[in-house]
Amino acid sequence: MSPSSTDLIAHPYTPPPGFEAPQPGVHKASTVFFKNVAALRARDWKHRHGYTYGLLGTPTTFLLEERIATLEGGRHCLLLPSGLAALANVSLALLSTGDEVLIPDNAYGPLKAMAEGELAQWGITHQFYNPQDPADLQRRIGPGTRLVWLEAPGSVTMEFPPLPQLAAVCRARGITTALDNTWGAGLAFNGFEQGADIVVQALTKYPSGGGDVLMGSVVTREEALHLKLALCHMRLGWGVGGNDAEAVLRSLPSLHLRYRAQDAAARELARWLAARAELAQVLHPALDGSPGHAHWRAVCGERGLAAGLFSIVFQPRYSPEQVDAFCDALRLFRIGHSWGGPTSLVVPYKVPAMRSAAVAVWPHAGTLVRLSVGLEEVADLRADLEQALGALTG
């Protein structure tokens, strides 16, 4: 007699406890079982004391949350399906109609677009401020300001801001600050020690490290603030898949090694490119003369870390079409968004369209190209850049 479907579904066997291995197990669920009704009613999802529904956590996601909280130097962590979703969760949890949010003019573009789109539609106003000038931030804070975003360094143009001074301006006015710490990855500096109340990261980048996972995190130290964010997180139905959480957990042990290797390779290439006559400037926080270099040194230290990301500005004599030809000529640097993975990437940007003239004018007439350094051999990447520079006049 063959077994019935009931025999297979209600099979009594459970594996013996005590299994341990280098990588944690992967738990995937929508439904979670309870022993009885009393257990169902007593279970508290808010404090991670138990499991209630797959969307609200499994052993796999709880473990990743704890490790990311440790990485950022916080106590509480929420996982979201992307870095942008993490930015959205903070904004939606803390802002209401009539409130105002202040955003660095060089912030991640989709955050600015969110303020101009959805937040504006819901009656939430915004201003863009000069992140290099705490006095400009001070002037823009008004009675309706409820949230100030920080980002270090600035997106694409790589200016490193005076984080402690910006946070101090907000703290004096009782305003919550949220820091996008994707570039720092929890390694270059501790966002909470710089004064941030919330630290957000796109785990898509360095923590994942493979260029194959989309995920974000929101980390806090204060429980009341965490619960406000967690309730919004629950009501919006944010969730991450067990296999994606597993992929990030698998990559975390090599995070320090990868980050340092990509940082060292990027600095070597940045210094070499700084001497090239084709370029007007190399924008890298750890390079003397780069905007905000003194702020980076104050926050990260003389021998601090600086990620594997930097931008180059071509001399104005080269047209955007010539710069595009440079990007097309690259072979190891692939054209593609994101960064932090094993493959080096390149993207040209039209910076004036990304900045507000009312805040700061982009000082360069030349075209900017952002480079993300992966894990290839530095000598090979340098040779690739050198041959592609020939395409400028080719």
C-alpha cells in the first residue's frame, strides 16, 4: 500500500538536534506552527522572542539581523528587500503630512527622487542642503523638520562630509538623523559614534559581495525608535527570502578581507590615475586634495579604510562622447550599476543634472566617471584603464 499525502505531510520524524556546521541552516516559511492556542496568543514578534509568521522572521533572518547589528555597532536590525527599501522604511515610519525632511544635495539619487515624488505627494516637504557646510544645514532646519539624512561620502562625487558636526546640529534641535553607511559597510567608521540615530546600509554591496543579492538593513540602538521602525516594517509587509539571507551570511566572514583588498586596489589605481594628463581630478576621500579629505581623516583616521569606490573627472577638452568611448573600450571594468562585488564596474554620469544649483554648483566642466574596483589583479585593471584611455583620441 503506497503512502497517502497525509502520511507525507504529517510524518512524525524530526532530525536529531545538535547539528553544527560552518554555515547556518536556511529556514524558509510563510506559516509557522504553534503547539497550542495559548502559545499562538502569547508569542511576541516585536522583540524577536519567538516566531509568528515567516514575514516577521525565521532563525535565518534573526541570525543575520543580529550579525548586521553587531557590524554597525547597534542593538536592533531590520532587514529589507533592498537598500532603497531601507531608506523608504525610515522615511515612511518617521514622517507625516506637514513634516519636512532634509537631504544632502549629493545623496543617493533615488532617495532624492522619493522626496520629490511620493513624499511630496503625501504632503511631506523637503530641502537639499550642502553636506560640506554645517551652517547651511543649520539655516535650513525649520519647525517642521523631523528627519535629516546623512551620507558619507556623497554619491558619485565622493565628497566626505563633517559627520560629527552635522549630527551635532541636529542633536541640538532634537531632530532624528539617519545615515546611509553603505560605503563604510560598518568597517570604515561607526555611524553611531559619529552621532547618527539610525544607520542604513545596502547589504547588496559589500556584505553580499557577490553582485547577486538585493537587500537592505536599518540598525538602531534605541528600542523605542526601533519599535517605531519595526511597526512600519510590519505594516508595509517588507520581507527577505531565506536563500538571500543565507547568501549574505555566507559572505560576512570574508567582508573584512574583501573590503580591505578592494580599498587597497582602488587607492593604488586612484594614485596612478591622478598623474594622468587626461584627467582634471580624481575624487577619492583618502586622497589628499579630494573634497572632504580632512573630514575623512578625522572620522576614519590617518590609516583608515575607504572602500573600493572612486570617481575620475576628465579634462574639459574631452567630449562626453569621447568619455563614453573610454568606458566602452574597457574590458575588465564592466558597464553596470552597483558596486562591492567581485567584478570591477564603470559608469559615466552627468553630474550637473544630479545636483541642485541652489545648493552648490558642480565645479568641474569635465565629464565624471565612477569606478568600482572588484577583486581582479591590480596590474590587469591598470592595463585595462591605460588601453581605454587611448580611446579618447582614437
